[in-house]
Amino acid sequence: MPLTGEYEPSPFDWASQQVEKYESSGGTEGTEHEGKPVIVLTTKGNKSGKIRKSPLMRVEHDGTYAVVASLGGAPKHPVWYHNVVANPLVELQDGPVRKDYTAREVTGDEKAVWWERAVEVWPAYAEYQTKTDRQIPVFVLEPA
Ligand SMILES: C[C@H](OP(=O)(O)OC[C@@H](O)[C@@H](O)[C@@H](O)Cn1c2nc(=O)[nH]c(=O)c-2cc2ccc(O)cc21)C(=O)N[C@@H](CCC(=O)N[C@@H](CCC(=O)O)C(=O)O)C(=O)O
């Protein structure tokens, strides 16, 4: 069941413009960042109830995805993290395919496996983690 509510574009112009290009092209344009694949995560605002969309690096294994709340190694989590914690039912668009997923934050060995997969796709994640004491969260998204 798709998330419903009023869509509020990100105030980060490059992010909202990438979402716009991604969605208006049916997932055929705006699907990369520095040559690497990107997905669009749709979440429900945990305070406003608005629909929020975040382009994120694509980390996938056997039909399961992971999203990494890195925000470039900033001291605080991206706010979409709090949306997912509050409302684990999310949507993920990968190219032309958009589906519902249930997100859960992973820890320990399971996180280590997904972190390795994430760094393989986007090595900068490892660098981001060295920039902050914050443990960069990873969610695994399983088909809802
Ligand atoms: C700027 C802020 O965005 P954010 O949710 O913190 O997310 C910041 C970034 O993570 C987000 O822009 C990502 O898309 C950036 N980004 C990546 N960010 C990552 O964290 N990981 C990635 O792998 C990643 C890849 C990526 C690739 C391409 C690209 O263009 C951007 C990429 C934002 O949207 N703030 C809104 C509020 C958004 C919101 O969700 N509000 C909630 C309340 C949230 C709360 O305060 O609890 C609500 O509506 O209820 C505002 O200030 O009005």
C-alpha cells in the first residue's frame, strides 16, 4: 500500500532535483551519483506526516536493499532516519520499479555484512564513518 500524504520536496536542492528527474523520467534518468546507482527512498514525516523523498546510494543483495543514514559523516543523523524509525513502512524506487518495503535497523554481525556491501558500492561510506563518532545507521529493507 503506497504511502499517502502531501509530498514536501527536500530543502537540499540537489536532492529534490534528483528526485524530480528520477520520477519524471520513470526511473530512467537521474539514477546515478558520480556514476554509481541511486535509489529513491520515500518516507512518512514522523512529525509532519508529509511524504519525504531521499535519493540514496543503491545497496542491494538478492532483492533486499539497505539504506545508509550517512549524511556524509555529519555529526547528526539525516532526519529521514527518524522518519524510518517512526514509520518503518517505506517505498523504494530502483530505476523504473517502485515497491513497498519494511525497514529495520541492523546491528552487530548483520550490520557488518551490510556495511561491507555498502562500502563495496560506495567506498566513501568508510571515510564518512572515520569523520564522526556517530555510528552511521544501516536499515535493511525487506519487501512488505
Ligand atoms: C535536509 C533534510 O534532509 P534529510 O532527511 O536530513 O536527508 C539529508 C540527506 O541524507 C538526503 O538529502 C540524501 O538524499 C542525501 N544523499 C544521501 N544521504 C545519505 O544519508 N546516504 C546516502 O547514501 C545518500 C546518497 C545520495 C545520493 C544522491 C543524492 O542526490 C543525495 C544523497 C530535510 O529534508 N529536512 C526537511 C525536513 C525533512 C523531514 O523528514 N522532516 C520530518 C521531521 C524529521 C525530524 O525532525 O524528526 C517530518 O516531515 O515530519 C526540512 O528541513 O524541512
